[in-house]
Amino acid sequence: MYVSSANEVYALDAGSGRQVWHFRRARTNGLAGNAAVGFNRGVAISGDRLFMLTDNAHMISMDRSNGEFLWETEMADWHQNYNGTSAPLVAGNLVISGTAGGDEGVRGFVAAFDAASGKEAWRFWTVPNPGEPGSETWQGKQIEHRGGASWMTGTYDPQLDVVFWPTGNPGLDYNGDDRQGDNLYSDSIVALEVKTGKLRWHFQFTPHDVHDWDAEEPPVLVDANWQGQPRKLLLQANRNGFFYVLDRTNGQLLLAKQFLKTLNWARGIDAKGRPILNDLKENAQGETYVCPGFQGGTNWFSTSFNPATGLYYFQALERCNLFSKRAMEWEAGKGFMGGAARPAPGETFTKSLRAINIQTGDIVWDVPQVSGAATASAGVISTASGLVFFGENSGAFMAADAATGKLLWEFPTNQTWKASPMTYVFDNKQYVAIAAGQSIIAFALPE
């Protein structure tokens, strides 16, 4: 088992937790963004090689058996606010990743590197330059620091030989006055040919976003019958509060339905996938009351689809914010939000585990969670045996019945979640594991 933190990887014996080796390099001083506080979301493996993104946006490779360093490639200049937090993705002989820095005004991209040598194979820019297709969706003075960072991991379909990559919000995050238009390809899924990086299709969830609703929520690939016909689907519960089903061969919208109980920014999604906007007014203080808030109706943590139940499971957050905007200039080493979002006075939040019928978008069951840190970030995983494991907002690790949501088991960790569960088999025994604070906790499932 390989466990990462900023610029560190631990190789652990998956049966006992014994440390096999440890790779570490010094953290980078002067970074902006989430990497500056130690975020790292994992590693990738291909053959005998392990790959990790460093805090200063370098891709590195090492021998997975002993941690020996093999190669290093700079993806972007960290002095321009680029930083690295995501887990790379292996597709064929390539290792693919984006970088963080969207809240600090970088220009996003997805890049692929030869797994053996580290040589860059291709790069897709998530924000087009003037004159390129899509550039007409950016009108105004804001040209260089447009966001669209790709700080989460995409997913790979080997049959189509396509990667599906979620993209971040445009910048300034809260002020769109100098970037009129839809702002492609921010807040989108981009389908990229693995061999070339060529754009096959895109789907934008939130055109001209001014609420920090990136599309970095996990895209889940499902092969299932849709209205009586077998179809290749892509599912996403989006940060903007809507659940989407797309045909992943061409990006066609099949279903979009609100999953939040409280949502006021749009009345729905039209047949072309565009939100039908409400006209929200500023108050006397220049603030606009918007639901969901900047943390979104859900976020980056893992989701799960169970073919046996036909249900899609994810963590939902019901919370509204008061948004305000301000003008600002980009500076190296600083944020580029262009405003603020704060809780509405007297309002709290509710968090719950939800199960959606992917054919209808209806919520089949809902498990409310105890109040705690709104930033608790734990995803879910479901099993063929009919269980859903998830991190409850209290810090408890729990299991629920996948069909009904009935709570079956819990284990208190007394930690604020920053990770999602995973499962693996070791010596013919299945385990479920999760990172809690500075610990990795693994549970053996009954035989």
C-alpha cells in the first residue's frame, strides 16, 4: 500500500501496516495554494514505476519496490502560482495529470508524459488563447490569469482510449466583470484522446461561473441500459447542485436533476445542458444570497455507483452563502479570488449521504449526518455485498445498507475527514481502509 503526503510517499505492508520504505524531499518555501499547506491526493503505479506530483508541480517517478528515484519533469513554474496536489493517472504508456492553482490565477492544462522517460507527450490547455476555438467565450481585459485548473484526477476508458478530465472554475473566482461569456473550458468535463490529447468533446456545467463551482467532482463511468438500450454513461453530482448523466461517447446530456433541497441560482437545466438562471439581486451591502455556497452541493471526495442497486452514492452539503465581489490585480504568491463568500447570519448547514437512482435522478434514500466541521471531506465506496462505507461528519467511519441506507456499523476516529475510503484484497481477505488524521486504518471484512 502506498500512502502520500506533500513530497512524501510511504510504502506499507498491506497486511500488517509495516513500513517498507519512505521517500521524502523538502517542502517548497513560498508556494501559493493548497500545496502550501501539505495537500497531496495520491500516487499512480504502472508496472514497477510509481508516479507522484510534487508540491511545486513537478512529476516524479520512482521504483515502487524500493523508492529509488528515477526521473523528474517540471510541469509548470511554481513562481507563477502553479502547485501540485492531485494523483496522476496512468493510461497506456502515459502518465497524465493537471496542476492546482486556479484560485491563484494560473492558466489550467492537462499534460501527458511518457511513463518510462518523463518526456512530455502532449498538453491540452483548458483555457484557449486568443484566436483559438473557444476564445470567443472570454470577452474583456482578463486574459492571462483565467483559471480552469485541473487539480483533481480524471478517469480513463481503455475501450474508447479517452480520458475524461474535470476542470476548475474561471478566475477571478467571484468577479466575472472582465471575463464576459461562457468561459470555456472552465467548469467542464473535457474528453481527450489519450494518444494525442485532442479534444473529442466537452460539456460545461456552469457557464460564466462566479461562485467557485468547479467541476472537480469525480466523473464515474458506467456501462448500463438507458431507456432500454445499452449505453456508455458518465455520471457526476456537480458542485452546482445538479446531478448529471452524459453519454460519454459524445458528451450528449441525458439527464440533469437538482439533488439539493435548497438551490436558488437556477430553476433547472435545459435540453442543451445550460442552466435556466434566476435573477438574484444584491442587497444594500453589495452581497448576493446564493444556494449552494462556495463549498458547493458536493465536492472533490469520492462517489460510488453500485450496479446491483442501480444507485449512485455521494456526500451532499446543504449550505448557502452571501457572495460579494471586488476588483483586484494578479500577484505572484497570492490568491486571486476577486471577492468573498460568507455564511448567512443565523444559518447553519446540513450534510448527508445520498443515494440517487441514475435513471430518474430521484433521491432514493438520505442519511443525515451530525453537525460538525462543514469542511469535513470524506467520500464513499460501495461493495458487491451491499454495503456503503463513508466518513460521517462527526469523524466516525460508518457502513450503511446500500439498498436502504440503514446504518449497520460505525467506528469513531475523532478526526476531521480529509480522505475517502478504498478497498483491497490481501492474502485472500478483503479490507477497507481510510486515512484518518495521521493514521491509516484498515478493517478486514467478514469472510
